[in-house]
Amino acid sequence: MSVELHGPPARVGQASENSDYNANDADPQAFQTVLHIAAIAGHNAMVDMLLVNGRLDVDVRNSEGNTALHVAVSNQQLVTVLRLLSHGADPNAENAAGWTPLHTAVQMGSVDAVGALVAHGGNVRKKAPMRNVDLIE
């Protein structure tokens, strides 16, 4: 009996076993990279494994221009946010709409994520598109 893996574990297997597999490429069906999928689900050991081997860009973008840090913040995965920041994720990376992970954290009211992003250099003066307000007064 064989077991076929689907989802993040299968993609991680491809990334580690196949030298031609580019883990920085977005999945054509989900429009996410394997790092995005792991960050969304809070698979922190997988996030670490993907980033420690050095083959993956921590700030790789999905089809909406979001980094894994953007999606970890929007899915309230605080431990994943901290892991990504410790691996050098850019807290000021803008997605296609011009939003940074800090904008999303503020919008969601995630005080802990805001604190982590600011502690890692998040720009509190960057204006959010269409609202034209500072993150702090």
C-alpha cells in the first residue's frame, strides 16, 4: 500500500528530493509557494526547514505580491511571524496593493504581531494605500 502526500508535506518533499524543483515558484493551482502554504497553516517546523536549507527566498511573493510574512500575519500565526522575522523576512515588504505586514497587523488588531514587526524594523510611518493615515499618530 502506498501513501501519496498532498499539500505542504508533498511540496516540501519535492523541494528537498528534486534538484530541479524550485520551491520559490508559486503552485499554479493555489498561487502560493510552499513557504506561503506552510505559513498560512502555521507549520513552523516546515517553515524552519525550508529556510534553513538556504534554497528558499524568505521574501518570495505569491500571485498577490504577498510574502509569507504577509500571509502569516493575516492568518494570525504569531509564532510563524516570529520565525519568519528571525529568518530575515522584510517587515516593510509591500504587496501588490501597497500593504505591508504591519498594515495588516494593525487592521486586524493583532497587538503582538504589531510589536514583533516594529521590533524588527517595521516602518510605523508608512501610509496605507487608500486610507492615507499613519499607523501611529
